[in-house]
Amino acid sequence: MKVSKPTDLAINVALPLALGISCYFFKGSAFMQYHLADGLWAYAFLSTLLIIWDRRIPLRWIMAVFTVAVAWEWAQFSDWVSGTGDQWDIVTYFIFFLIALLFNRIFFTTITTTHEK
């Protein structure tokens, strides 16, 4: 399967962002409205960084992304910034960051194969 950079951006950034926005319209489900939306935004954010770096993973930046996610929730929990600090948001971020990293291997392989031909 060949994947161009615009297709990669559409699948891994635009689509998750659009799905994250649509989660806010499901008023009946707190999970969809808050945690799933946060997870999709986290996936899109890390995917954007991975696409910028041609899907090669600089470990220090990946660790920085995880650290900033935890710091952001801690700042909300401590009332340093507005919002509701929630440990489930941190769990959600980590799960979706890991999903982005797992998918990164798949997209790295297809993009590398496409560019080598």
C-alpha cells in the first residue's frame, strides 16, 4: 500500500481532529465527549510530530510529549490553569500516544517503501 504525505496527513491528523470535534456533539456520553476527544487530539498531535520528522522517532521528543501531557493535567489539577485535571485523561493520552507510535511503524514502512521506488 502506497501512502503519500498528504494522505498520511489526512488519515493521521485531519481525520482524528475531525472525529475529536464530532465527539463534542454526543452529549449523552461523557467518555466520548471528554476522554475519546482528548485521545484523538493526542493521537493527531503526536502523528503531526512524527510526520514532520519523517516518521523517525527522536526519543527525547517523544518523552517530552508524554511529560507535557502529564504536566498539563497536573497544572489543571493544581488550579494553575483552568480545566479539570483528571488521571483518566493522562491514561487516555498515554494509550493514544502508544497507538500513534504503533501505527508509526506501519506508516514508516509504507512511506519508506513508496519513496524508495
